Amino acid sequence: MELGAPYLRIDTIEQALRNSQAFTGPVYDAGYRVAYALATENLRLGCTVIADSVNPLQLTRDAWRAAAADTNARVFEIEVVCSDIAEHRRRVESRKSDIPGLSPPSWQEVCAREYQPWDRAHIVVDTATTSVDTAIWQIRAALQNTN
């Protein structure tokens, strides 16, 4: 709310698609495609957009950048990680969804996801070593340094 920016959360979009009953199986990339379109529209309106998605693949990272490029908007990519494996597992296994109907992934599903390393500079926030307040400060500082 601080930025007054549209917040595009893939989990919310994908669950809405499932709830629509338009999909009887996996939604695959449909949620991401909806989010890219919404991001592009909002960027064209001059809004800052916050996109919340896993983005383990270069393909999805590039698609977000393309949405910004299509509108001449700047992009700030932030990767949130948890370097403490035991803590990461605890968080995954104890996570409660705040989206009605959404079942969070299991630890096995998280571990089985394909992950491609980043090929460009981006902001990394390690939640195993960084508090929320410190992460916000780090992100703000990084964004100010790019102006």
C-alpha cells in the first residue's frame, strides 16, 4: 500500500483461474500470461507494478522484463531466498495459505522445481539472515542507487 502500486500475485491469479472451472487440469503458464498482460496495461497507465511470482526460469524473468520494455518502464528484479535449508523446509511445511482453496506446495514439490540461475544483476534478499525491516531498507537503498 505504501507505493499505491498494483500488486500482481501469481498464486491469487492461478487460484482464481482454478476457481473459474475453466481449467480441469493444471493452469500451466496461464496465470503468468494474465499477470504479464495486467502488468503491461498498468505500466502503460504510468503505474508502478509489483509482481509476486516464483520465477525459477529465465523464460519467466525475461517475460516480466518484456512487459516493462514494451512500455519503456524500468525494471527492478528482486530474488527472495532462504539460505538455511532447515528453516526453509520448516517454513514450507508449516505454511498456511491466505488464499481460499489454495494448497501450498509440499517440501518435495519445492525441491523438485526446476531452477535456472540468474544471468544478470538483481537484488537478492536472504530471509534466513535478514529481517523484514532490514530487507525493506536494503531494497529501498538498492532502488535509490539505480536512479
